[in-house]
Amino acid sequence: MNNDKETPEQRRERLRQEELKRNPTGSMNDAFNRGSSGNLADLTGSLGWKGLGIIILLIIVGRIIMFIFFE
């Protein structure tokens, strides 16, 4: 796609995707920091499926531990 024909939204998205490819661990750190002040869509969008799976697994394990110790 030619840069002259790109809208600002398309350019931002292209730059964001390039940054995710270059620095995957940095984007995970950004996601956690953004999660404290941003919304859930930003957090899960930048983590990817592995990071999201780890978060879901931690939530499930945490709930099981809560039920065992606080019942």
C-alpha cells in the first residue's frame, strides 16, 4: 500500500503491527502497563493468544485456590 494513500488510522495500525513483530516482549510489558489504565480490549489485543491463555489459566487456578482455602 502506498503511504500517500494511507489514512492516519491505517498508518497507526501498520506501525503498531510492525512494532509488535520487532519487539514481542516489550509489547507484553506495554499491555500490562496499559491494562492498569486502559481497557480489556487493549490488553488482550497486544498480548496474543499465549499471553491471554496464561492470564485465563492464572484466574482459574486462583479461583480454585480461593474455593479450597476460604470454604
